[in-house]
Amino acid sequence: MPPERRSRTRPDRRTGVRPGRKSRMKPDRRAGAGPGGPPRKAAPSSQRKPPARPSTAAAAIAVAAEEERRLRQQNRLTLEEDKPAVERCLEELVFGDVEDDEDALLRRLQGPRVQVQEDSGDSEVENEAKDNFLFQKKPVWVDEEDEDDEMVDMKNNRFRKDMMKNASESKLSKDKLQKRLKEEFQHAMGGVPAWAETKKRKTSSDDESEEDEDDLLQRTGNFISTSTSLPKGILKIKNCQHANAERPTTARISSVQFHPRAQVVMVAALDNAISLFQVDGKTNPKIQSIYLEKFPIYKACFSANGEEVLATSIHSKVLYVYDMLAGKLIPVHQVRGLKEKIVRSFEVSPDGSFLLINGVAGYLHLLSMKTKELIGSMKINGRVAASTFSSDSKRMYASSGDGEVYVWDVNSRKCLNRFVDEGSLYGLSIATSRNGQYVACGSNCGVVNIYNQDSCLQETNPKPIKAIMNLVTGVTSLTFNPTTEILAVASEEMKEAVRLVHLPSCTVFSNFPVIKKKTVSLVHTMDFSPRSGYFALGNEKGKALIYRSS
């Protein structure tokens, strides 16, 4: 073959055509010659573009993928032809018709993805609709046996027995038992608590309340608040160990009082001793005992700040003051201006400024608590049966043996009012509530009249709010609890003659004083603890009984 012919048939390697294939020769444009025309001028270097060369590897991958897809489609069609029509129909029902797209089959098998975080751009209504849609899913399978009502035994279970309303409820279904448990819980909590509200959505105010709760949990202190809705009828109370169990005595208990600031109770008796006990309801360990020689104690009382103990005797005019901080016993033999041969009954003002001594022949003596000096004396008609201060220490109330009550101003020592205790022939006791709302007067006939303090200051014949007639002997002791929810009344002339009155309904709790068939002997003194819910009684047999509300 001639050389010029051989050069014409040789393929141009720059065009990317394989040898052996026929291809038409293309003119070389790099020289600038156009087809069938004169040569063109070369473009400037700034306007030249690189030639668009296709990637050989990408082209090969695309060709291989297309070939694999074609073979897979051919194999699937071959298999489909061999399957019976029933099997193909079932596959279409389950997986759908995915002849051309296998990715669609994978998406159907994976199922819809649940969006965990809500889009910040969605509105509140859209978010609520999404939440409702998620919670409305129903179970795929339900066991019919679970729906059958299975009866639960109520009578033979000590925890469920208290929830029975009548004898016919010896067995309850699971649904009814669940409702009963819900009712008991709501009754104990005073309603549905906020944390149990499932449909409540969080708002900005909820966020603020949660921040306040976090601050509350980071601080320490006494956050216990008093109850404002003590139910009437039955009082949940239990009997505890005697307060003076570690120091028993056979002498009569003359005074029982709780410390105003500590969990300590003081027990004084006619055996010349004053004892302090730590109250825990179980062992009540003894802290200290003070013995006063030849001094049978008629009354002992804490000062308002709890730093001193004052004590008087049956047949002496000496007033003993025990300094608890210094551990020193100070006798006050004579008060200048006080012409009393025997000092027995006295009262300490709630603010700790004054000491009121009940004298003979209708005299009342007001002393300074700090110096134990006489400030002034007042006189009423008849005999002074009992006296007390108002809760703000601005007034004094004195019950006379004629059935009258006198109200005195502390600063001026003038009589503000004088009224007749309705139905009373001989007064024995008087008490005022801590909140300044009530005045209770006890008479020798067993009647306790409860008055409003405002009417006692303005009227000469006020009508009592309620007359408690549950006792038949003289009412010798009256005391209100610190929250003014309970009034305790007692008589030392008969066994079990003690009652607890619910306020403001003025009804008596039916399950006291007999608790678990344990009776109470003659009661001479009683007191409520300031915070912990304890109630103490001092009886004739030398026992200081302790009860605690549960």
C-alpha cells in the first residue's frame, strides 16, 4: 500500500476513536481552518475555552449501571412469568406495584418517619393536631379476656377494707376499684394536683412556677403550712408513749405545757419536781428534772421566749423562776406592793411582757415579766375564777364567780366592757384563740359558750356562737390549738370528761377520748404543741398522756 493511502486510513488518536472502527475524519480546528474556507485567525488567549472532554470513567460507570439494571429487569420478568397469578396478586397487595422503582418498595417497608422535634415554624394549632394524631393510635390486637370484669376481694385485705363504703362492697371489679382509688387520692390531696393534669399544656406561667419550685428545692427551712380545712366528725389521732415514761410518778400532774420553740414538753406534779422531756412519740427521753424542796407545784409555765420556767405552789407566796440558759433557780420571795399571802394562779402574756396574778377578793395584779415588779392592780366584783390575755396582749379577760366576764385594757388598766356569760351561774375557766376570733367561757354546770371577740368588746349580753353541752360537770380547763381549729374542754371531776371541739363548725369529734378502748382518767391540765400536732393531758394518776394527729 502506498504511504499516502496508509496515512489516510490511520485513525487520529486525538479524537478518541478506537482503531478498527470506521470514522469520518474531522478537520483540525486548532489550526484555525474552517471547512471549505480560508483559515481563520486565532482567538486571543483570554477568550479561549478549554475543550469539553467527556470523562471516560463516568461514561463507563453509567454504561455498566444501565446494563446491570437491564439485566435485573430481565431476570425479574423471567421470574414473574414462572410465578402463579395468585402469588403475584398477593405481592401487589402487600408491597404494591413497584415494577419500575425498587426504592419505593424500600420506603414503604421502612414506614413513615415520626418527626421528633417540632418545627419552630409550625403554629400551636398544628402542633396540637400532630400530638392528637400520634396519641389516637389504636392497638393492633386486643385480648378479649382483659375486658372481662375480674372481681377483687375487698373485705379480706387490710388496705382495701378501709375503702369500703358499705357491707355490700365486699368485692369490686377492677374498674370500680380503680375509680375508688382515684377518689381516695383526690380526697387526700384536696383535688387533682397540677402534676397529674394530663391535658394541661405548658405556658409561660407554668415555666415561671417551675422556676419557683426549683428555687424552693434549693433552699432549706420550715415550709410546712397549717391546714385550713380540718374535717369534722372523726379526728385522725393516735395514742403515743407517755411523756413522763422515763420518770414515772404517782402524784397528780398539775401542769403540762409544750415549749414554744422546741420539741420539748414540761411536766410538773405535786411531787415537787419539774421535768423536761424530748417529744418523739416513741420513747420521749428525759432531758432534765428540777426538784423544789417542800414546794408541791400548783402551776408551772414557760415564758414567751421559752428561756424561763415559772412555778407556784399550793401554800406559798414564793414565785420560782428557773433560768434554762444559765441553769439557775431564782426565788422571788416578795413583790413590792403585792399583798397576797398565797400566789397560785397566774398567766403570761403572749408577747412576754406581762405577768398576771389572780389574787383574792377579786384582785388582779399586773407585773412586769422582766423585772417581776408590780405595775398595777385591778378589782372585779366577786371572786376571780380564771383570767387570760388576748392574742395581741392588749386586753385581759377575767371570769368571776358571779358568771360575769370583765375585759380590761393592759396599758391603761381600765375596764373596757363587762358582760354576762349566758346561762352561767359560776365561772370556772376562760380562753382566747390565737387568731383573735373566739372567746370560750366554761361554767360549773358543764356548759362552754363560744363567743366572737368583737361582740365581747361591744355588747353587755352577747349571744354565743355555740354552746357546747357535752360535759355534765364543771369545766375546769379550756385551751385552743395554735391554728384555731380545735378547742379542748375538760373537767377534773369525772373520768373521760374531755372533749375536742371542731372549729368553726363547733361540733365535737366523736372518736375522742376513747381510742382503741383506752380510757382517760381525771384530767387536770392539757396543752397543744405549737407545730408538730401533739396533744398532751395530765391526769390524776401521774401520767402525762401524749396524742398525735395522723
